[in-house]
Amino acid sequence: REQRAATGALPTDRSIVVERFRDELGDWRICILSPFGARVHAPWALAIEARLGGSAGFEVQTMWSDDGICLRLADTVEPPEVSRLFPEPEELDDLVLEQLGHSALFAARFRENASRALLLPRRRPGARTPLWQQRLKSQQLLAVARSFPSFPIVVETYRECLQDVFDMPSLTELLAAVRRREVRVEEATTVAASPFARSLVFAYVAAYLYEGDAPLAERRAQALSLDRTMLRELLGQEELRELLDPEVIEQLEAQLQQLAVDRRASDRDGLHDLLRRLGALSLEELSARVSVAVEPLVAELSAAGRIVTIDVGGTSCLCAVEDVARYRDALGSVPPPGVPAPFLEEVDRPIEDVLARYARTHGPFQAEAFTSRHGLATGPTGAALSALEGAGKLVRGAFVAGGTETEWCDVEVLRRIKRRTLARLRAEVEPVDRAALARFLPAWHGIDSPAKSLARLQEVIVQLEGMPLSYAELERSLLPARARDFQPRHLDELGSQGVVVWVGHGALGSSDGRVALYRRGWVGKLVDPPEVPDDLSPLALRVLGLLEQRGACFFADLDGACRQPGEADEEGGRLATPAREEIVQALWDLVWAGLVTNDTFQPLRALALRRTKSAHRRRGTDLRIAGRWSLVRQLIAEPVGPTERAHARALMLLERHGIVSREAATLESLPGGFSAVYPVLRAMEEAGKVRRGYFVAGIGGAQFALPGAVDRLRRLKAPARQPQVSVLSAVDPANPYGWIVPWPERGNNATRQPKRNAGALLVLVDGEPTLFLDRGGRALLTFAAAAGGALERAIPALSQRLARTSPRSLRIDQIDGEPALRSGHAALFKQLGLTYDHRGFIIEREV
């Protein structure tokens, strides 16, 4: 249903789907979805490469699999016409031959053929030649052999590819059927890859993006894609225990054994087919595989002579009459009287026959499991296992997690297990949605972490370093959410020790402003030397000059110097002696311009206390001017080059976000934007320090991440069994909404939208926005996606947070723009125990 909804058609033997969409980089991707297999798709892809790359001038990258062909067209405004993807049958051979000689497949087959022909001699006959050396020698030999088209190894390689690897006749017939319109071509242009196209897209990524360092999901997926024969040569053993998914094995075996609900028999013909497929079963085993009463069906089939009872390993079992001779010759089971003679003819290799069927209907198994069920000795069983292994029907190895003994598995069953495991792993590799990102960021930032101590606070400062944030919000919400025992004095201690410094980034009214925290040793790497604004007052310029002359000063020193007879103004008169409050305001103008800082956080804290100026003067304790004031420029002791600064900022972004995108860098007001750090991130990727990929859907395609962050993000792809509730400040970098990803819809009738304002709160339930409380605490917004169960968890969490941290009691007057008591959610608020009066719901502050 999902595929049909996405493309309007399904790929069948009479219909091919050509799907077009743009990837995260804006380049066109074309997926040709067809069921004809890799032997047909491989030469088809080569023909498309030759046709588009040669005549049309497109730069084409292709990848094929059993499910179809994936093409990426770089730097093209419009994709080619669909007809260009279906070469004429008459020109197929020429196109494939033209492209085949330059393909990786041809190089690999040539190396194998040259090695068999002893044209790649080993340095030491008794030692294995490393694969990279074989490839290098093969490339050198191929470069010479290309000058001689009749060189036997070249001719053999072409023959092997065209006849053994490719199915050229089938492809020719398919293209002819398309031309005759016997096979339809369905076109679809989609916003993103459809469900069927996703496997091709991820296979393309695996082929072209990374081959080395990779997160856990990609490492397991790539390992499962390896040629197991070559892996055995390289490693000396084959180990799949850590690669194959135990749940996949369990589910597949339930289907093979027809224990799954949708595989059970429901009538007598189904019961007979079940016995033919699985072999002899006891009545109890048969009952587990039939969805109706089994006794009447057994009676009918027995009366019709279609099933009989025999002894298998000391157990009475029901058996299809067609298998009586097989069990007689393999196990010595005595046929019951009345079996027709045609069903008693001798069977060739009966033990191998019974064993092969057992393997086809089971997952990986140990030899002892087969012998104990069938009452066979170890010797005959071992001989049969070896014979089937030699015939390529069984493989031995270590397949089941936690196992210690050698196991056996049918080749086709193992292939199905690998494919299903790959499908599950590729689902993990899919970009996650915005809710998963919203689950990841609070975990990455350690929201509600139980860790305590100054060491934890310093870890938090490293993550928040360089990000301008409301100081009131920083002290009231952001730091307490990350360090459980945080007290404002802890910042003062770090400041007095010279560990942490702060720089202003603009006022937020008269009682707050944005500041950025820095480690003392990193401030020079992250902060550009500040420039003096043109709109500074003469008094502010005078204060700035005093700090440049004298260095760090207490306010008393600045106040005394500014009250002395001033310099002459432009008309030759003396500047008037400024009032104390004017000097204070000039000093704070310099602070918010990023020119002046203090060695303590008390002045910032004093702004938020909202004490009147007269009260400060009466007590002589104006904490707004406490501590020593100094120039920010003095913190930047040595000049830092642009490369070192860009590297430091890239590390800062990675530490804060885990996954860095264009949106994160742009909205942080990073000097130069994302382009300033992009070359550094790309170099870090090439050095194996970070990963690049499409990790989060819906944001910029150029995403860089720490490997550990990718693994953690994917572990949080699905919500936890116990819903996780997070109450965040709206401006918290752990909240991606309204910043990295857009706010979700609130419904068609929503007039107000949430904003990232200091003082506002957001409640997330499993990463989905559920409640938003504005900065005044009076208006509450709900989101359309919030279900009743989410609201039941979000409302108490918000109430507890406000009661614990709000400086006063709050009254919620409005919910979704309506009076709170007339809102559709009012009954739920009352049910959850919130107090209310005639104006709205009241949340009392804890004493």
C-alpha cells in the first residue's frame, strides 16, 4: 500500500517503475524498479552509463542490485527523458561492450582470471599475497593487455562477464518487450525515495560514501554484504554470530515451520501440503500449525489414504504417503499395511533427501538436533552433511548469537536471513525524523542528568560554549537542567579561578542580556577581536579608553576617573561631569557591545533582581557594578589564524549538537556561517574524525556528526517503552524546534505560533512538542499531534517544573487562544488536579 501510494504503481514482470526525485544535495536520483534481478540490471546499468555519458553528456553514477538500478545525475537541471533509459535492443551489445572494459566488474574478473592463469606470481609460493597487491599487479597487467585485444585473458574476461555474470538474452528480450509495449513503463516523480527505492538508495550510499570508519549499523550492513568466501580467505574463518539478527532468524524459522499465524493450514489440502513441505510431524506438532481442529482433518486424510502413521526416532508421527519410502530407506521406519506400491519404490540418497528438507524448513541448526529427532547415528548424518555441503546446498559456520558449536544452514535460508537482516539494518541507517532528533538532543546534552559537582558544570559549559544565551535563562533553567546540584555561586567560583569567562552579546531589556560562556584557554580561538561600534556615546568611549590605559579596574576607579575634569568637546568646552548612573549605563553599553567583561557573574545576576536604583544607592551595594571590569580584547592574548579559529568553531559545534548541519551553524550567528567551518568539517571527515551523511530527514543534506552521536541517534530512532517527558526552555539548544527543524503544525485554526523566547517553556513527550508556555506564563499552546495520553504526561511535568523554578505563582489565563476554563482541555486539567479560579488555572510556587 505504501509503495502504491508513493508512486501509483508496483514493479512486476509486466510493469517497470521509473522513479525520480532529488537527493539531499539537490542532484537528481533515478531509480528503475524492476523484479528481473541483478544479472539483467547489471548490463542495463552499463548501457545507461554509456548512453547518457557519451551522447547526452550527463555525469552518471550507477548502482544495481536484484531490486533495480539507481542512478545519480550530478549538475543537471532536468533529468533525461525516460526513453533514454531504455536502449534499443539492437544497440545493446555495443553499449555494454563499450562500458564493460572500464568497469570495476571487469577489473575484478580480469584479476581473478589472471591469477588462475598464473600471470600474477607470488613473491613467496607458500604465502598469501595481500589483496591490494593483487589488484595493483592486475591493474598494471590490464593496462598492458588492453593494447592486445586478442589477449586470451582479456577475451575470457569479456566472455565470463557477458555469459556467466550478465544475462544478455533476457535483457534484450526485456527491452524488446518494452518497445512492443508488452511491458509497461510507469513514471513517478516523488519528493523522497519510495519504500521500494530506499533499499537502492542506501545500497548506492554504501557503495559510494564510506568503506572504512562507520557507525555500528553501517559496519554490520557492509559486513553482511561481503563475499563470505573471500572473507574466509582473508580472516581464516567465517563468523556471522555478531552480524545476523537473532529476531530475524526466529521470525524466519517460524514462517518456514508454518508456526506463524498467517502460514498455518486451514483445510485438509493445506494440511497435506504442510506434511509434504515439512516432513513427518507428531499430532501435537501438527496442531500448532493448523488454525482449525486438526483431528477431523487427519481422519479425512487417513481415510483417503493420503497420510499414514510411522515411527520417527521413537515418536509416532503423521506422514504424507508420498514420503513413506523416503523415511523407510533413511530411518528404517516400517511402512504401514496398504501403502500402494508406487509409493514404496526405492529412494536414491534418502538420508540426504530428509536432511535437505530439514535444512530448508529450519534456520541454522546443529547436527545433534537432526540426529536426535530422527534417531540417526552420527556417522551417516555427518556423511550426508558433507555431501550436501560439497553440492553447495548447505553451509557450515557460526550463525546464531550466543552459540558455541558449529551450525549448518541451507544456502537459500541463509541468504534470506542475510537479506532480512540487511533490510533491518538499512532501516536503522535511514535518516531519522525530527522527533528522534528531539529525543537525541536532550540525551546528548545530559538533560536531567544525575551527575553533580563542579566537574559536571565544566562539562556543561563546554557544550554551551560560545552560544549567546539569556543569562537569566542560563542560570534559572539551562544549567540546573544539566547539573543537578547547580548553584549560582558555582559560576562565581569558576570565574574567580579564571576557568570560565563571559562575553556580552546584546541586551534583552533592562534586566537581562545575552552572554556567551567560554573556557579561558579557548576564548581566544572562538572570539574574533571585537570592533568598536560607531554609535557608542562619548562617555562609553571614555570608559573604554580608561580600561585600555589602566587594564582591569574596579568601578570605583572608573567612576573617579570619569568624574575628573573631562576632555574638551568639539566646540572647545569641557565635557560635563557625568552622573554615577550615566557611568553605569555607559559601562553596560560596552558590556552588551562585547567590548567589556567582568571577572565575576554577580553583575549579570544583579540585573535580574529588579531592585530599584534608589535601593542600591541607599545600601551602597549596587551589585550591578561589582567585581573588576576588563577588556574582552585582553582575553585574546595571542593572535589566532583563521584556520585554527575555524577548527575550534567546528569542534564547538560538534560538541554542542553532535550532528552539525547548515541550519545549526547559520542560526547560531556563526561568523561566516556554515561555509566558514565546512572546509574544516570536510577535512575532519577525510581524516576519519567525523562522519558525513544524511542522518536527520528534513534538514540540510550536508550533515557532519561524531560517530558516537550517530550511534546514539539511531538507538533513539524509536520511542522508549516508557514515554520520556522533557521540560525545556524554549531557547535551550537541546530543543531543535523553531531552530534546526520548524515548529510542527498546530491545526488549521491556530492563530498564535510558538517562538524561541527567553522565559518560554516547551514540553516534549517522546520528542514530540506537546505544550508551549509563553514567557509571561499566562498563555498555553497545545500541538495538533499531541494525543490525550501525551497531554496527561505533559501537564503534570510542566506544573511540577513551574512550581519548583518559577519565582512567583502563575495563572494560565489562555489555552490555544481561548479562555482557559472554556478550552477543550480544561476538563483534563481539572482531572489532573490543577487548582483554578474564575480567571484560569493556578500553579503555586513551592516554598
